[in-house]
Amino acid sequence: MNGVYLTIDTGTTNTRVTVLKDGALLAQAKSETGVRVSAIDGDNHRLKQAVRQCLDEALDRAGIGWDQVCGVAASGMITSNVGLCEIPHCTAPAGAAELAAAIQSVSMPEICPLPIAFIPGVKNSGAPVDWNNFEAMDIMRGEEVEVMALLSHFAPGKPYLLVLPGSHMKFVSVDREGRITDCLTSISGELLAAITTGTILADAVQRQFADPEQFDEQALLAGWRTAARTGLGRACFSGRILNQFAGQPPQAIAYYLLGAVLQSDVAAIRGSRALCVPPEAEVVVAGKDPLRRAIAQLLQADGAFAAVHLYTPEPGALPMAAEGVLRILEQA
């Protein structure tokens, strides 16, 4: 897109503003303030201040004034009830066109002089949720723009399973028309953090996570297979046995625990009612190592999918959130 645009990406713990000119990155600014502060404070005053400061700081770094800005767009948890403006989720199936049609532009002069185009998240279904169907329901806010960015780097006309690792692991099914059909979320990243730092296993791994420079496929697969056979709780305690009686070092135990925790995600992909992935779908795994490489390795070992790709952005590439926002705005 031609002209200067600002994108706001707000998550649970951080806010990022990106300045783009003719689709190229000019500058960025970041604040360690996300919607969690609004949930804690009971209001969004601190979030408003952080967004305003990030916008001004990013423009200052780019050497650009507000009179040169064509538009401002926001995505992520900023559109939730603890963000700046709650926007209802789009109901799947939803692609760039559907997301563009659901954008709501809101004037917030206390934050910036231009209206902010809020891009909604996506939910699996619009039906009422109860004890009979709750497991089929899932939601996302922020990952939908990353999905639109990822799709632009792979061949169109194919179904995909897109994997976005993090504290909350997201698995997103996309149809041949490039529309999100459903998604599945797990808290495996948070579980791993809790096990690593807050359980008896903390001593065995010395409170350290798996190092991407010391990738240990054998330990990863051992954790995956053990959890599949005995369950997560027993598999995790077996990490202490490996440390105490087999003399396995902390990094081996860290990769073992990573495999054990991710086993439930692999099982969920195949068994959850929230996700429907055609057998011919190709898998694309984004994010950072070692999570990216680990989940790709386990999906390959599982054998449910014919092709598993690792997405590696080129040097100087746009942040996925900013690139995805541009793809959606092009449809607006």
C-alpha cells in the first residue's frame, strides 16, 4: 500500500507500533504494557498512555509528522474487553476480505489525531456454547493478522494448518480460499514455564528452558513418547528420574519436558472437536526456536501430515502482525 501507515499490535504483556511507508518498514517502538495492566487496574488508562507514547515515539524515530500519516490500524488484544475498544469476533470462515469488512474505525483523540481502524479477532462458531459443545469453540485476537501474513508467503489454493507457537499455542486451519475455518488454542507454553520454574523439576533443569543452540532430538522424542504412553504428570516426574539416576544433564531434561508438554498439543490436533484439518493440508510452523523446530519435529514424527514447513522470515522482513494488517487493509 502506498503512503504512511501505522500499525498497533497489543498483546497481553506488550504493545508494538510499526511505521510503514509504501509497504516498507521505517521505524518501530515498543512498550512493556499490554492488556494485562487493564485487567489488573480495572481500567485502560495506562494502556492508553502506552499506545500514545509508542505512536509518538515511532513517528519521531521515522522523522514523520501526523500530517503525513494516511491511516492507523490496530489488532490483537487491544480489541478485547480489556483493550481500547471491544470489537466482536468475526465468525469463521473468515479471510482478509471478511476481516476488512468487519473493521471498525473509532476516533480516540486522546491517543492520536486520526481514527483507529480496529481489526477484529476470529471465533470458531456463532452458536451458543454449553456443556455439550464448548470443546468445539475457540477464539483468537491477533493471530488472524499473522495468518494473513503467512499465507502471502506460500502457494495459494491449498489447505494449510498454521502453527503459531508461544505462551498460548495456536493451531489455525485455513481452507483453499485462504479463509480461517477454525482454530485450537492450548496453554502448553505457560505449562512449560510453570513446570520449569515452579515444580520439583526446576532443580533438574536448573530453571532453564531448552536452548535452541543445543537442540536435542532424542530427548524431545523421548518426552513425547513417554507422555503419550503414561500421561503428562508421570512423564514429567520421569524427568527427575532421568536426572537423578541416569545422569542426564539439565538441557537434555529441558528438551525431554518440552517433548512431554507438546505431546498433548499433537494429540489435540488429531482429536479435538475445535479443529478440522483435511488430510491433504500442509503444515506451516512459524515463531521462534526451539518451540518452532520442536513442534515441527513432533508433527513429522507423528506422521499425520505429508508436508511440514518451517517459516523463516527473510532479513529485514516486516513483523508478521504489521504485514498481515497491510494485507487486510488492501481488501478494505
